[in-house]
Amino acid sequence: MLLLIDTDPGVDDALAILMAHAHAEVLGLTIAAGNVGLAQTTANALKLVEVIGADTPVFPGCAAPLVHAPVADAAFIHGRDGFGDVGWPPATRKAENEHASLAMLRLTREHPHAITLVCIGPLTNLAVALKLDPRLPQRVARLVIMGGAVTGRGNYESVPVEFNIGFDPEAACVVFEAFPQFDLVDWEATTRHGIDHALLGQWFERGDERARFFEAISGHARAANLARGRAGLMAADALAMAVALQPELVTRAETRHVAVEMAGRLTRGATVVDWNGMLGRPANARIVMEADRARFEAMVAAALGGPG
Ligand code: RIB
Ligand code: CA
């Protein structure tokens, strides 16, 4: 499986990227601003690739959303530097000079119908790529998006809004309207598949340097999850990556038309699902509702160097 990952590392992004490298071939990481600023998400991606010992190219993308400035970042969860503020020395490797959106176009031309594109951050880079080449969806084998809150239980600044979509609603609208079909792993599915903290602790004990790195960078996020009374570590991007790597891991899904609200006073950035087919528009999203937890956990454990 060939993966191209658009990401805003970010702690759960890091876990997803560890999983990707453990279970597939990663053509590149295209970097978005989101959890923290682009310079930091890019530095985090370079550091992670160094820890993994891979030569995966890192392509910085857009530093800001398409139209409006973001309402907030997610440093309160991920730490000011996006990796738990543990102060790792920066990677020696440098990012590529090619823009993320151009890398998306080039790599899908070099590998037509072969790439699984996994988007686990705000969708700005993909939206720009689509404006440069509207034929992009025809070259992508499969698109998996972490984003949204399909019944309005969000995690961002407004009640029904999830971070990745709410950070750049216009970009999400461009993407949702351009791709005829994509898998959607939303925040609500994430909350149903939290990773038990005690189990995570066992993986840390039995894992290798990847486990030690993730344990260090996830301390701030794990504490923030506990402080919010969440049942385990909410690893949204890791769940989306598991769905990308093992589609058969999905045990229940609903295919519906999903759109993005861009103007609502209380709902800007909300993902609006046409559950009852009222709009008569094609169903563009396969909404993941349930996944095989044991398989998900085994993939995470393996990515940290321990047995499942
Ligand atoms: O809502 C969860 C998403 O927002 C994840 O991608 C996380 O990394 C943050 O970016
Ligand atoms: Ca992310």
C-alpha cells in the first residue's frame, strides 16, 4: 500500500505516522498548519521521520487557511510545540523545497490510481491542489479523512465543530465537493475508540525507541485527555490511519452526503450529514461508525515496537 499523508503533527498525527511506517510504504508527508504553526508542524514531521529512521520526504504546505484566519490552534492539547514541549533537539534533515500541494499533484501523476491519500489535519493543502488540478481525484486510489462530527458533538470552538474542519471550513468544502467518494473518520467515532491509558502504559513498557519517543511527546496530551475525563487517549489520526491501512477493520459504516457549513453563527465548520437523503445529492462519504478495536490496538502496539 502506497500512502501519502497530509498532516499537522501533533501527537495523534505522530502515532498515525508511526503506524503508517510500520505497516505500509509512505511516499511523503505533506504538512499543514493546524495543531500548531507550520514551522513547528514541519519541524515535528522531520523529527519524527528521523526517530523512525526513514527517508520519507517532508513537504511544507500552506501556513494559513484559505480565507479566514483560524479561530484557535490545538496547543492546549498537543503542547506549544505540538510535541508535548519536551524540548527534543531538532532533526538534522531539512524539508523539501517543493510545496505540499505541488507534491500531491506530482506524486499522484507519478503513481496514478495507486496512492491512498490520508488527510489527518486541516485540508488547506489538498484544497489548493484541487484548485491547481481539478482532475486530482481521478488519480487518487482512495481518500481517507479524519474530520468532522457527524451528529454535532465536536471538539473545537463551536459546539458542532471538529478541529480539522473548523480550522479551514472553506478548504473542507472544496475537498468534500471535489471527491465523489471518501472515508470519513470523525471525532465522535474517535471518542468511541479511545485508547485505554493502562494499555498504552503496557505498550510503552514493552516497546522500543518509538514507544519511548511517543510516551515523551504524548504526556501533555494524555494529561489533557485525563483532565477532560475522556475514556482513554483520543487518537483521532491513529484511528483514521488504521482505517486507511486495514479497510476491513471497519465493522459498521454509513454512506451519506456530507457537506460543510461555512456561514452559521454557531455552526461555521460543522459537517452536515444528509441522513435521510433529503437533498437528493450523491453520497460522498463513507462514515466510519464502528471499528474492530482489537485490530486497531494491535496496529498501534506494533507501531510502538511491542506485541499486539
Ligand atoms: O479533531 C482531531 C484532529 O484535530 C486531529 O487530527 C488532531 O491532530 C487535531 O489536528
Ligand atoms: Ca492532526
